[in-house]
Amino acid sequence: MPAAPAAPATRSIAVLPGDGIGPEVVEAALAAVERLGLPLDLRFGDIGWECWRQEGDPVPARTWKLLEETDTCLLGAITSKPLRETEAELVPELRGTGLGYVSPVVQLRQRLGLYANIRPVTDLDHGRFDFTVIRENTEGLYAGLDLHGLDGALWDAVRHHPNAAASGPEHTSVTLRLQTRFGIDRLLRFGLEHARARGKRLLTLVDKPMVLRNSSNHLRERLELIAGEYPGIETEILNVDAVALWMVRRPERFGVLVAENMFGDILSDLGAGVMGGLGLAPSGNIGDQGSYFEPVHGSAPAMAGRGRANPMAMLLTVAQMLDHLGLTVPGEELRAAVRGVARARTTVTYDLGGTAGTREVAEAVAGALDAAASRPAAGASAGAAVRQPGAGDPPAETDEVVDRLARLDTASVSDALDSLGLPGVLAGLAARVPGARTAGRAYTVTYRPVDDTRGGFRNAANYLDEVPAGSFVVVDNGGSTACTNWGSLLTALARSRGARGTAVYGSARDVAEIRAAGYPLFSTGVTMVSGKNRVELDATGRDVTIGEVTVRPGDVIVADDNGVLVVPAGQAVEVADRAERVEATEAAIAEAVAGGLRLDEARRTFGYAEPWEGPARRTGDA
């Protein structure tokens, strides 16, 4: 008998609920996460304001010991107060003993060497954007070099400024922005590795190069040097104010943002606002050895015990922590469950326009996890093993929308996308099989070039064994036409798996055989050069960007002779509704013209300016 598969290793987590709403969001979130049945050893500890009040130390020695013994840390929320309150709220026997309050967050970051603060910014509602702000934690304007009353070299450096000369050294303050080659290099490498691991092709270094000329030039030099080690990732340096503008106006243009401490602090909170508020914003703090994860929101002491806090930020934080621990599949399952509840808007807290409480929302997410776990894979026979859904699997109730979109032409779908302000055209992908019209859920695949071709055949297409029925395979080879990524053998296997088509951002071959098979194929180019030892599989299930449009696993791909479109999963029903009304409007206009009505009058009568509203409504207006 074959050996039974080894049980996954247990991961130990220090859980520090903290202050205010921290304990209640931690409790609610962990109750939902239990549904995943993960090998987690949760070990609870103390941190925060009560530790300070009672013991004079917000991070007591027993907590440091717990952190040393565990793989990572989940932190609830921390209360901090101004200088006067820190002394006044100590128990009487500790007052006047010279104790100084240091924020637990600062202590954790410094003592554990957590130099990178990771803030995902994701559109949970519509899937229009998904980027990450990576903030440097140890240097910059928050390095602690903040001085009031100057002498010596510092005064000599600023004394010629007219305001300093008018004020004198005793009434002048200086904050130094510390940036070292050591700190810059490790942050840039972290950001580039993060981009590569998540299939992002653009890293934006955020600074103020036209004002902070010398320190920004130092950043630029290090970026230019280190970026050469990552040829597949484009880099840029932008002004922080411009980035703030584009985060609001065009957040989908970004992949990974890297910034020094203060700029990163500001932009990451702006990112939370772009997402929809602090109740949706997770974060992680990562170093070469240690880590901890916390929702971005504070402890909100006025809300403590009222059961109104949004637990979604904590749930998404847990998902981020699971990714870090190598549990990426359950991490994405948890994210998908949160997305589903957030989009439905039937069980959400006050900050998202609802009336549900903390526990109700967490229970709704737990219910979504249960529903996903019990849903069989497409095409599974009775008695077959149940396949756990991945990021790209559609909810059962939305399968119908794929068939609706398959019946529509891409011109109508494009009009519907335009009416919603959504980009959708996957530029440069041409139909290789005339007359094909299809739609399916995106199953994304990314390739990378092989540096050393002596290794020979790389089994780059073995992912097809795992493609679920109903998928539309989207292959990303960076648009390269130097070798092929698809052919007749892969077509036969894809058809046997129930795939609905393939779009190759790269080249295909064996086109005559594929046409004879009638399989919907779209590609950037056609060539006969084999990719067997020229490319290798990078990953499946990552976002793929073609031109300026991002395809996410589970989005709906719609394709015909006109080309290929992507419809965000969260808006597929609305797009289908609008596209059907577009076609109805155009059919009404065509019928009216055939009956003798002038074209301009028919268009005006049936609302050609906004065809997605449908002809019936416009007829009534006329």
C-alpha cells in the first residue's frame, strides 16, 4: 500500500488580543477560521494598555517569551495615550518610579527587526484593483531623530535659514530623515520579491525626488542597481503627491508601492480609504526572522463591548498571515469568503452601510466557508472526492452568468463595460479559430523564461491536469512570440478537461489542427518554435496583466472574432444585464429602420446614446 501523505506541520501562533475592540474581533474572526480545520496551535498572551497600567510594561517579559516560542503573532489592537495619561493611569504604587511608556507596536517592530510593513489594497466589491503598499518600518522620518533645541553641527546646518536665524537655536526643531544603504537595499529587494511572487510587473518607488534631491537620488541609484536583478519587473519613481492622486483616480495602475516610513504611513491609510475604510484593511509586519499581523484599525475604546466593530479587517489579516505561513490555499478561501459577504451587503456592519454586528458578520463568513467546502467540483460524479474550490472557482449561483455572456457578442459586452467605467479589452489577442464564440472562468497561468536551456524539457504545461471544467485558460508569457505556449496536444487535453477556450499572451502553433477541432483559441502571435526548453511554469492562480487590463482568477473571459474581454467576477451579472439591453436596443433600431424609419430618428427613439438602458424605457420617453 502506498504511504499515507504526511500530515501538514502545525504552525504555532501567539495571539495577543490587546485592547478595546481587539479581543472581540479576534474572538469572532478565529471562530470563523476554525471552519478551515487548519493545523494551528493558538497560544494566547497579554499586551497593551492594561499591562502598562498594572505592570508598568505594555509588553511584559512573559509575552516576549511567547513570541520567541511561536512561528508568528496575531495582534488585535493597541491603545496608546498621550504622555500625561500614561503616568496618571498607572496603579498608584508604580507612579513616580521613572517608568516610560513605549508603544508595543514600536517595541515589536524594533526588537523583532520587522522592517517591512505590508498593506494589501484590494477592491473587494468589484475587483478593479489589487496592489500592495510596502512601508519601511525602521528609518525615514520616523527613525526617532526628532530634536528640539539645537547646538553644534545641527545648528550649523540650519542657522542660515531665515526662520532659524530669527528664532535662535533654543527655539528651533529638526527631524532628520535617516536613509541607509542597508535599509534601502533590503526594502527594495523585499518589494521586488513580493512583486515577483504575486505576478506583479510594476514596482513604484514613492518619494519626492524634485525636492529631496540628494536622499531621493540615493534611492534612485540603489533602485537602478537592484532592479537589474529582476528583469521581469518594471520600476518607476513617482512623487508621493502624484501617487496619492492616482491611488484615488486610477488605483488599478499600481502593482507594488514601496515608500519610506512617513510617506508609506500616509499612503497605506489612504489605501484603506480607497478600499472602503479601516474595517477592511489588513496588514503584516515582516522581518528576516520574525513577523506579526494586525488589522489597520485602532482599538476604538469607545466601541469596546458593543459588538459593532467590523471583523473583516481581522479576517483578511488572518488570511495574510496564512499566506506567510505557507497556507496559501486556505488563505485565499478565507479571502474569497470575505469578498462574497462584502459584495452581498446583506450582513455587514455600520461602516459598510449595514446593521449587522461583529459576530453576525463573522458567522456569515463562516457560512460562506462551509458552503464552499461542501460544493463539488464541476463535472464530479456521484461518490467522487470533493474538490476544495480555489480562488478561480465561481460560486454555484453565478454559473448561469457565464452562459449568458457566452451568447453575447463582445461588442455588446464592451459597451456594457464602458458604461460602468471598466476596462476590459485584452489588447493584441487575435482569434485563431474563425467563428468561435465562448465564455468561461479565468484559470490563469504565468510562464517565465529559462535562464539555462541545458536542462531541457520543463513540463511547463502540466498544470492542465488541474484545470476545472468550465475554465477559460489565460496563459501569460509576457506577449513574447519567441516561442510557443500552446499547441494541438494541449488543445486535446484542455477539451477533455472541459475548458471553454484559451487566450495566450504569447504565441501558439498547430493552428490548422486547432481550427479543425473547433477549439476557441486567441493569441498574440503564431510561430512554430517550441517552448519546451525556453520557458517554464512560473505559477497558476495569480493575477495576469495584459496591456493595462488585469485578469483575476475567476473573472469571466468573453471572446469571439472581435477579440477577448475580461469581465470582473463581482460585476458579471450587471455586465450581462447591460449587454443584453444593448443588443435589444440595437435590434429594435434595426427593426425600425427596416420598417422605413430614418436611422437618426430610430436611434433617438430607442436611446442609442445609452443603449445599456434598453429600448423599452427609451420608447416610453419618446
